Amino acid sequence: MDIGAIIREMHQIYSRNPEVAVRGQEFINILHRALSEDFRVRLPRSSLKRGVDVVEEANIYGSHKPKDVDVSVIDPSNGPLILIGVRSQMSSVAKNALTYYEDIIGECISLQDRFPMSVIGYVYLMPVNPIKPGKEDESINHSRYSQLYDAITGREGQAYKDIRGVYDQFAYMIVEFTANPPVLRDDLLNQNLRHDLKISTFIDRMIDTFKARHLFLDIFT
């Protein structure tokens, strides 16, 4: 994944029209596409031959209602193997972050109820400081937020199928969009996290978790 190219493209789209970019999904769809492409190149010919596919916005039925999952790896016989939610929050972070936190935990529970053996991940993108006009002075406590996301990461152990509300893997992307060019700021993550939250390792972590969980399924290279 060329993270630098991804965030430059996202910044260009957002700068043209922030409201349209976010509401119309054009902004975040760049990240969807990048994640999908990274999973797709990890599928060997044998997986493609059997019909394993990477799907964006797949309509997946959770425990109570269907959900359009941003990026999914789906086997035609065995259903969802990997499910990933993606979110960006470019302003009003202090106002909405805790509400969204509850939402993503609920989303996780719903999918785990239906697909306890699937590997479920989440990617959350925030700017170092909001770049939306009028919101530039808002301060974001990235150390605190990274601790919150760390707390809902790491579904593991022999009883993993009984765990709810904890993601297998999480990525917290902090981007300094005001830099030229925009840069990823992993240095703003809390230094005492229990889990790796870097986007640069996210795909590998998801696939490694899948391989460790499903020794009998040779899906990824």
C-alpha cells in the first residue's frame, strides 16, 4: 500500500469541496479501493479459481439487520472470511468520537454474532487537526483516542469465538493534511499501546490472524 499516494489523493479531493467529498463518499472510497487492492494481490490463483473475491460495500447480514461492509473477502462456499469497516472523521471529533466509538463496537458485535470465525477489522482516519474551514483550531487528543481503539483490539485465544465487541485488528490513521505533502503521523499514537495500530501493517496483521485461525484454509499467499 502506497500510503503517501493515498493520502495525497484524499487531500486533493477533500480540498476541492470538503462537504461533497465526505458526504458523497468519494474521499473515503480511495481508502476502500487501496485496501481492496492489497487484499486482492494476496489471493493466489487457486483462491481466485474457487471464486474467492474482494468486495467493496458488500451487503452483509449481521445479527439484527444488513450492513454494507466497506471491504470484505468472501468465499462462495464459506461466506465472509474477512470483514473491514472504514471511517474518516475530519471535524467535530470531540463532539462525535465517543458516539462513533459505541457505533463501531455495536457493528463489531453484530458481525461477530453472525460470523464468529471471520477476521474482523477496522480502519479509522483522523487529521492531526481538522482542516474543515472554521474548525482548524479544534484540538484532537490522539494519544487518548488511540488508547480507546487499543482497548477494543485483539480478539484472540482459544475462546475467541465467544468474544464480542473486540476487533481482531485495528488501524488508527492520523494524517497531517496541512503538510506539503500530507504525511502519516504514527508518532502521535500513544506509546504504551498493547497492540499495533499502524495502517502500514494492517493488511499483514489481518492475513496473519486469518492464517493462524484457519490452518485448513489456504486462501492467502
